[in-house]
Amino acid sequence: MVKRLALFVTMIALIFGAIGPVVPARAAAPITVVLDGKVLPTDVAPIIRNGRTMVPFRAIFEALGAEVDYDPATNTVFGFKGPSFVILNPGKTTAWVSGRYSKLDSGPVIVNGRTLVPLRFVAESLGEKVEWIEANNSVLITTTPDVPLPAATALDEYKMVYSGEFVSLNYLTTNNANDMVASANTIDALVGYDNYGVMRPSLAKYWKTSADGRTYTFTLREGVKWVDYTGKEYAEVVAQDFVDSAKYLLTKANASSHSKPLYSAIKGAKDFYDGKTTNFSTVGVKALDKYTVQYTLVEPVPYFMSMLTYVCFYPVNGQFLAQQGSKFGTDNKTVLYNGPYILKTYEPQNKREFVKNEKYWDKDNVHIEKLSYKYNKEASTLAPELFFRGEISAADIPINVLDAYMNDPSKRNQIRSGLPGTYNYWYAFQFDPKFEAEYEPDNWKKAAASLNFRKAFFHGFDRVAAMLTYDPYNPEGQIINTLTPPNFATADGKDYTKLAPLAKFSNGDSFDPALAVQYKNKAMAELKDKVTFPVKVKMPYRTDLTDWTNRAVVVEQQLEKLLGKDFIDIIPVGYPATNFLGSVRRVYNYAFLETNWGPDYADPQTYTDPVAPGDPYKYTPIELVDDGTYKKLYDAAIAEVVDLSKRYELLAKAEAYLIENAYVIPYRASGGGYVASKLDPFTTPFAPYGSASLSFKYRTLLSKSRSAQEHDRAYEQWKKDRAAALKKAGQ
Amino acid sequence: MSVYATPTQPDRPRLGVRRKTDSLLSYTIRKIGQSLVTVFIVITVVFLLMRLLPMEGYIGEGYDKLDPEQREAILRSMGVLDPWYIQLKNFYIDLARGDLGTSITFRRNVPVAEIIGPKIPYSFKFGMGAIALSLTCGLCMGVFQAREKDRLFDRLGTGYIVFINAVPAAVYYLFLQLYITSATGLPILFAPEDPKSWILPTISMSLGGIAGYAMWIRRFMVDELNKDYIKLAKAKGMSSTGIMFKHVLRNAFVPMAQYLPTTLLMTIAGSIYIESLYSIPGMGGLLVDAISRQDNPLVQALVLIYATIGIVGLFLGDILMAIIDPRIKLVKGGGAR
């Protein structure tokens, strides 16, 4: 009854609002709201409370192009627009902007039965600019156009050859990189990323964070369906699906590779995983009702939302899972789909076909109808030829055959450089060497502990020369000067790598031959009686990788030539691919090593994880040579979980300390290379972590592969659009 | 594993003296007994060797980002943490029940039989096609080369044989795939539903066989043509074609017969290179993949299959030879394998 009454009142108000005259509440000083040069008509005149202009919620939301909703049961007002949403409660000062908890100094009020909301807060939350013009008592709102999402093109089939077969379609357990392609395209998460890297609500219609940042409550979109491989409906996606998935992941016997993020973040999850309790209700994952799922964290995690695009927060239909048992995910018939695509055909080592899921809730943003993959063991070798014959849509052009294609003008203008990847590569010094006596580990240990010695390497290492072994055409393209690559994170509109502590590295080049020789002389003087020169430097590499094998020689010659054979004797030692990391890096079986890392979440901390104090991932124990400063800097940075700008500043400081002290030598970002592709790379969901970027949602096909120049132009445009889109979404 | 046992250097057929106590039945029983022991040894050795591989190999690329307890849970679920004798015992118990186990790293939780099952027909069909083609072409070529010895056809044929044996197969396979497809419009990749896509792989697979059979037949025939019985046949006025096919070819074929069953059975092992070039979802390369991924159950099953057909093939070869050549008897005693 109350509900009906409220609806009635709202409707009357709406009709009144639509046809009624504008009646100022206070004759004395009427406030006008001017939106892009036009006066905003409101049925109830704007008022001022606590110095805040308040306007009727429907008028302002609709004028800003937002979809309005009102929940009479909880007396909550919603405004949804693109990636953003605002949640307000009349009479309360709490509000949520795209899920983030906010405290208002003046909450919504009810005047004459109408809900008035703070104008500036609402408009700014949706990314618009608000100015108060004192002189004529008016509020000026200037909107910026939305950056449009990719539009469909007439091309609707993507064809590819592949060599990496799925190991398992059980996305809850598998961590095989190829398998992620399947789950990223067939399973939807609570949130997703668009092609600008803007986070958008997906299965969650909206969410609220608690004031202490420990509780996240997601309200699901209603009517989203699980379907089988034929597209037949199986069930609705509900809150319990997230609980069932968490329970499966946290049951040790299921041997999931994805339990760790869950049990490190979620309250009570570790105890359940360790078997200290069998009562799942003690775990902070709960279905509050059919459409509400709540996660409670051990402690606030500033990047928690970015973790939601990880497999460990994917839902699963518990009934289906139980029915399938160990058969779950063994083929395309034993999984359910709720994402943009369905794996319609799956013939291992032959072919796979994804088709658009016609029941997908956001199918208007799925533009490619069919993804056809044909297996070929030598796919990467065959792909360029198949591409130029028009049989497939994209191919990486290996450096060793690039010339052949570049000499053909019709093919040359279809080849462009690849986009940078998100893995970083750096050179590491081993501070606790565990290798054969012939390479003199004790001698190395003493040498590596010297800052001068390390700095000689740091400034003496010609990274461009080393890169020539990877990309002889554009060796500078992938060089990075920090552990965190550029364009990964921004704080207050500034790229993380350009923050004060890191700017001096990211704007320069570590290679400085004169300086290197100076440090060499200092090191030789300092270590004269302690270390035997030349110091033997065991530098392992993988023999199956031609570029690395070549690079080992280049690095050896370059460093020995510059720093002198009286100083160092670099000894490249080849190891096979099998168990390379297990026999080299993780057992400290090296002196100097090229190594890498990929990000796991949306926070620069992720790139310092491999060099975190205590060496959790077995790279090198920095604390053995550091005086404790690094640990202090690191701990202070990760303890800051509320103020993101401050956190980034502190993380940048810690990272800068690592570079300054030559504990690491940043080298290059992954990716690059050369590509011929009809896929428009700038329609690809953009996220440096998680599997979002493997999804074909939003993606479109070009009628022809872009030339290098066309690609560069599109890239510049995309960078601008991305900045605008992020700004507008407040992300 | 090659589809062909190239019969250029066959073992000398074992000749023996018939003994009255010997029968095919007792020979068979003894042979089966020996074969079982051999298979058992082979399987057990392979099983134990696989257990020497590092534990990290089971987990693969994600190793770094897993906690030790997760790694343990994963290894436990694969059953590789049990002591080797427990694993071996379980393996034989399952095997006795006819259960080859489920894959652990190749296709997680999928029964090994389901992985291998659909692949065998592809390899078998291509293998049979290629054998048929290489036997027909190879025998004809060899016979005509012998007849035309030192003339143009023989020289061309010898040139072909030398080429096939001297140039790495990978080179002419690739050449055929890239140039013949662009010249003829034949599809570059195999698709079961497209009959045209069967042509090139079959031809490619038979090239080596053609050369092998032709070389063997030519050599044998050239040797044989100078023998007395040929002279007699000639003197009797037999046509040279008749001599070739009725006498010489039959004799030349006897040593090849020993390997024919193995060659036929081994077609199911597939051709690593041809299958990977043309995307044929057959058995070729499966064993190599399984070993590199440390999928123990899959490796064991494949080794079991290959060892069994290898032994069965040899056994059938012996019998076939005995049937074709009345001089050969399957003797009791140390001579038999």
C-alpha cells in the first residue's frame, strides 16, 4: 500500500512537473540552474540548504541523461548513466558514487513531497562541471560529451588459427592462459572494463561500499540467464551463484589455482580453506537475498573492485556444478554460460567456435557474431601466410620474416607495430647466490652487496643494444625506466611513473657509460681487498629462445667491453625451457638475470610484489643488503589504503628507492612486435590485469588491417578518448 | 614414430627346421606370454621415469603466483604426491579394470580413452591412404625402374629417391603445403568435411614410402634378375612382365611382409609433422605433448598402446611370413622373438 501511494505521488509529481509552470519557492532570490546554456525547468524550485543547491532529483538526473530509479522500500534514489551511478537516501547524508562511499554535508531533503538532491554532488558524480555564479544566483552546469563505445561494423566473423588448446573449461580451477580466453568470453563478472579501461557495472547493477571500506554489497541485474552450449536457458544468475563459486574455490580438495586472492582478501576465507572451520557461513561471502551478494574483507583493499574481474569472483550455478561433479568443464557441454559468447563447438586439436550469446544481457555491445578458431600446431608460423591469403583475421608477424613482407608494398601497409603489453622485464642481482663453486658465489655475494658495483651495472647496461635482439627495427619502443610501466595507473590525472619520486627515472635513461666507469673505479677501490677481480657473473638464459640466447652474448660483450674484463667476467649459462624458473630463479641459481612479472590488480603495488620484502616469490632477498629502509618505505606505502593519491606517492617512493639503489635494472615492457590484424585493437576491453582484455565484447573488425601510420593516428585518438572517458567516469 | 618401417634393411628371415612337437598354438601362447612380460616391463619403466620429473612441471605457468598449500592441493588432486609404489599399484588395479585413468594436465579430468579415441580414426585413415598410395606407386616404380635399369625412367626414379632421402622431409612438406595450395587452390588446412583437404596430406605422407618401397624393390629385383631361376623362366619363354610380377616381385615381397602388419598397425600413431602442418586432429605428436606436459596417465596409456601394437605387429609379421614363404617355419627354441 505504501508502495502504491509512493508511486502515485511520484506519478502525480511527474505529470505536474511535465506540464506545470515553474513556481519559484522563494520570490526573493530565485535560483536558476543553467544546463549548457538552457535554463533547467524544475517543478519545485531549487533551494539552498547548508550552502548547497538542492534540485528535484528527477529533473536533474533526466536533464543529465541519466536513468532514474526510486526504491520506495528503502527510500533510495538512483541515477544511472553509462559507467557511473549515484545512490542517495533522502534524509541521510550517506551517498554512493559508482559504489564509492561518500559523506555529504547536506543530504537529500523532501520538500512538498518531492525529493531534492544536492545539485553539485549529483552533476559532478556523473562527470559534469558545476559552477556557482554568485552575481545572478545561478548554477552553471557544463556537460562534456560522452566518449562513445565502439559501434558495430558489418563484419561479423573473426577467424583465427591457434596452437594452445584448452586444458580445462573449469574456470574455477584452471590457471592455464589459454583457458582464460574461454572464461573471459563466456562468463560475466560483477563488473567489467570497456575499451577505454573504464570500469562498468556488469552482472552487478550497482553496489555500495561501507564507510570502513570492508564491506561491498552488490545488487545484481535481474533476469540474467545461464544458458547451455546450445543457448538454451538453464537458470537465472542469482546471488547464491557467487556464494557457491566461493565455496568451491575455498574447498581445498577442489585444487583451485584461484583460491589465493579470495582467501587473502575475504574475511574468514583462509580459516575455511585451511579446514579450521567447515561452516561456510563464517566466510565473508553472503547472499543477502536473491539479488544481493555481499563480500566482507579482512581489511580494506583499495583495489578490490579491480579484483572482481578475476576468475575467483566469477559466479557458478551450484546445482549444475554439483550435478557435473568432476566432469564440470571437461568440455563445452559441461559448463554453463552467462557471458557475451557461448562455446558452441569444441573439438580439441581441431576447432572451436564461439557464437554470440543471444540471451546476454548486454548483447548490443557484442558486435562480432562468431569467433572461429582452427587448430594448427604451427599456428604462429602459418598465420602470416594465412592472413595474407585472407583466410584468417589476424597474425603476429615474427621479426625473422618481417623483411619478406615489408618488401611487398601491398603487404607492408597492412603491418603495424603491436601494442605494448603489461608484463615488465628487469635485470635482477642475486644477493644470496646458490650456485656452483666454479662461478664463485661468495665472491659475487660480496660484490653485489656494494652499491658502487651495482651502479656500474645499472649505468653500464646498454638496454637498447640488448633490445636489438628482440626488435631490430624499433629497439627503443619497449624500453621502460621503472618497474611499473607507463599508462598503468594514474593519480590525480598524472601517470604513476611521472609522480615526483619516479619522474627522474622515467624521464631519463639509466645507460650512461661515463658514469658507469666512474662507479666501476669506485667499486674497485672499495672492494680491493675483499673481492677477487674480475668478478665472475653467472648469467643464465633459456636456450630455446633465440632472442634471449643472442641477448646473453650481447649483454656479456657490451658490459665486459664497457666495464672491462679486469672488473667483471660475465658467463652466460644456457638452461632448457623445462623447469627453467624452478632450476634457476627460484633456487637463487644466478648472479645476474633477466626476469619478469605480470600485474595482478589495479594498483602499482602489484609491480613491487616480486621484490617485496621477504622475497615471497623467490627472486632475490633484497633485505640481505638493504639497511631496512626499503621495508619501511614499502610497509608505509601498503598501509595507506584510504587516500589513493598518497598511497601512489608512497609506492612511487619505494619503487624509486629500489631503482636509485640499483637493486633492479628496469629494462622493457612486454608486447610490441609486429602485427597484421583486422581486429580494431582500440575496441578491445582494456585492463592490464585479470582476463578482461581477452574478451571480444565491444570489439569490432576493420575491413582491412591498418598501416603503421593509420595505427599511430588511431592510437593517439584512443589515448585522448581514454583520458576523457576515465575523467568523465571519475576513475 | 614413423608410419613406415622402411623395408630397406630387413632382418634376415629366420629359417629353421620343422619339429614335430611344434604347433602354431603353442607358439602363439608362448609368444603372448613373452609379450605380456615385455609390455609390463616397458610400462613400469616408463611409469617410474615419469615420476622422476620435477613437481613444478605438473603445475606449469601459474606456479609463481600460487601459495605452497595451493600447490600441494593441486598435486594431491593429481595423485602425484603418493609414494611411487602406491601410484604404480593403483595404476595396475585400474588397468585391470580396463580404466586407463583421466588426464591430469593435457585435458584435466577427461578420461584418457576419450582423448585418444577420436584421434585414432584420423591417423588411421591418413596412414592407410598413404600406405596404399606408397605401396602402389612404390612397387610399380621399383618394378619399372628395375626393368628400365640405367635408362631415363630409372634415372629419374633414382633422382627422386635420392632427393627424398637427402632433403629433410620438413622442407618438401612445407614446400608442398605453401606452393601447391596456392597453385591449385587446395585448402591449406585440413577440414574433415572437405574431401579436397585430404589430398595433400595423404600425398605428402606417402612420398617417403614411395621412395622406400621403390628403392627396395628395384634393388632386390636387379639382384634377382641375374639368378638362375630367372634365366630358366626366360628360357621357358615367359614374358618379362610375367617374370617380374610372378617370380621376382613375390620373392622381393617376402622380407617386406614381416614389417607390413607393424606398419599398418602403427598408422594409428599418426605422423607428427604432417598432422601438425595440416591441423589434422590425429595422434601424431600426442605422446610428445603428453610427456612435455607430464600428463602421466596419458603417457602411460599411449606407451601401453604403442608397445602392444609393436609386439602384436611383429608377431603377425612372423606369421604372415610363414604363410607366404613355405621355407620359413616358426620354430621352438631360442630363435623366436
